[in-house]
Amino acid sequence: MWVPWLALLLAAGAIVLSLMALRDVRELSRRAVSWADATFRQAELLRALDMELGLARPLPATRGWAASPDFLLILAGQIRERRPRTVVECSSGVSTIVAARTLQQLGSGHVYSLEQAPEHAAKTRARLAEHGLDAWATVLDAPLIEYSIEGAAYRWYDMRTMPPSSIELLVIDGPPKSTNPQARYPAGPLLFPRLAPAAIVLLDDADRRDEQTAVARWLKLFPALVHSALECEKGCVLLEQGGAA
């Protein structure tokens, strides 16, 4: 009499497996649609960015390790609105070109980009030259060196080549998260004291846990900063000095 029961159990198991497979297919389909929607949205924003910048040559690749079009549009928009004289970037790349081109369109300002990798610095300089933007941006060779911050060791950019002027717009998109835990936290203690009175900070990849922890620590260290979360596929945080517009 055990055979029929075994057959029923096997049939029930097959049904369960089929339902699980159907659920997995639906989940994969949902994720595929979500990914396609996000990709199309970024493609739309990239086209808008291209039209806004009016460059004769295409921008380098975006997304992935590079900044996404939504973040780059926010960067360009903030530069147009606030007209900073000094923009400092943590990590160079497509954002350097976008910032330099926007300043060129405005007719004033300069970008200083801290770059740890000599080969990447050389590539960014070459792309700036191709776009005729080398007079508007300087890529600084800034290898990662050890700093002691609040009793902990961090590897951060060597900032000895930075100009002494105050920072009116700070873009934090490096170093890589693999550098050390909360790899971007040192930007606060090391660079925020150099912010101009009406400066702003833009942080990319703000959806990541390390970046969220860094922001929380920055706000405790600099309570006058006002925090805003902006909609970006990888997360974006804007910090303002005293909420100045």
C-alpha cells in the first residue's frame, strides 16, 4: 500500500517544484523588466546630457564604475546654478569632462581632480584634451597614502598637490570601496574644513551601506551641514553648508 502514497508524494513534490520554478521565472521576469526600464531611463538622461553639453565628441562610457547619467546631470545642474570657481573631485573620469565643459560654457571656474591611478589620470587628461577642455580641469596625481583619522588608519589621496583655495563644490566618487572600510569617510575630516561658506558636496553611490555610514558620521562631525537625498540609480547625497542656496 506504500506505492500509491509514494506516487502521491512524488506528484506533490513535482507540483511544488513547478510552482517554485514559476515563481522564480516571474521574479526573473520582474527583474529583467526593472533592469530594462532603468537602462532606458539612463539612456534618455544620457541623451539629455549630450544635448546640454553640446560636445563635438561622445562622452566616455557611463554607469558601472563610472558615474551614471542621472548623477552627471545633477552635477552639471548644480554647477550651472551655483557657478563655483573651484570644483574638487575625488576620482577623475567622465564627471571631470562634464564639470569642465559646464564651467567652459559658463566662462569661469576650474576643476581639480584627485586621481590615485597614473594610467587613469593620463587617460582623463587625454580625453580632456580631445574635447578642448584641458584649460578647465587639472587631474592631480594623488596616490593613496596612510592618514590617521580619529585614531584609525585610512588610505586616502595625497593632497599635497591641491591648490590652497577654498572648495565651492566637492564631488566624492572615490576612492574605490575596496580601499578600506568606509573608504570615502576621510573626505569629511580632510576636505570639509576647506569648504567655502556656501559650498556644496555631492556624494555618488550613496545607496551603499559604507557611504550611508560615512554621511551619518559627517553630519555628527559637521552639524551645520544640511543633508538632502537626491534620486539616482546608485544613490546621491547633497550636503550644503548651513543650507545656503
